[in-house]
Amino acid sequence: MTFADAVSVRRTSATTYAAEVPAGWDIAGATNGGYLMALVARAVLDALGATDPVSVTTHFFAPVRPGPVTVEVEELRRGNRLSTATAHLRDGAGRLMLTALATVGSLPTSHDIAAGARLLDGAAPDLDPPEECLLVEPTATFPHRSWPRCACGCPGHPRGSPWAGPVGALGSVGGSPFRTTRR
């Protein structure tokens, strides 16, 4: 399944869209927030007749699990170049899971070409199985355990972390130190 397929929406009324959140777009069981923002943006783009998201700000209220969802779009302003709407994503039981404020527009073709913009669409990368990944051990400033999974071929990742180097090395992500060990 391509990303475009995974974030496709179907209009069910003038302001409501249906979608299916597929399994596999999750982080620790909760659907990835960026994926959900893209799904909501697709509904807003269709509702406002635009092609390009300019800004999408999202507030997440609860983890979204795979399954059916609806997106309700409310147009706030329609302009010549930019339009703005709110979007509310609800799960299959009707619970509000997130709200987004989106500004969208349609970039002129000459701008797209001059800027070198192009659509990148494809399947998710192949990842190492979790049991072959490095475990990020907690430290005083990095208190949560996580399992970075990298696509093979990443720089510095023949079978390890692209951030920390050898197993047991102390690394840093955004200034927060962490220690890696084999699982």
C-alpha cells in the first residue's frame, strides 16, 4: 500500500469524509501523528478544492487505533490564494481523537517547477525486526526506553544505530544523551 492509498478519504457528505486507518502506521500501538495529519489534510484539501497544505496544526486528544474514522471539515475562510478550515477526526465509536487547523492553497504550476517540487509516494521502507534493533537505555535526561528501527542502508546503519555508533556508546539526539545496548 502506498502512502497516498493509506491517507485516502471518501466524501460522505458536504463536510464529512470517511477513511480507514490501516495497521502498520503506528508507534507503540498508537497511529503515527504525522500520518493522521496527512489523512486530515487530504480531507481539508478536497473540501476546499486546494492541492497543497501550507500549515496544519494538530491537537491530539487520544491515541488512534487502526479502523474506521471520520473527518468533519468546517471551512473558516476561503480566499483567492489561501483558505483555512478546522477538521475533527473521530474514531469508529464517534469519539473525538484530534482537531486540526489547516491553511491550504494551490501552488501555481510555474512555482512548482521553479522550486523543483515533486510528489514522493511509495511504500513504507523495510525495517529490521525489533529483536535485531538497538535498545535506547534510559538516562537522567532521556528517561524513556525506545527501540529505534532504521531502514537498512541508512548512513552508519549496517546493523546498528545511525546516531550512536557502536553498541554501548553514549550519543545525543536534540541535546539529550542516551546509551544503546543490544536487546
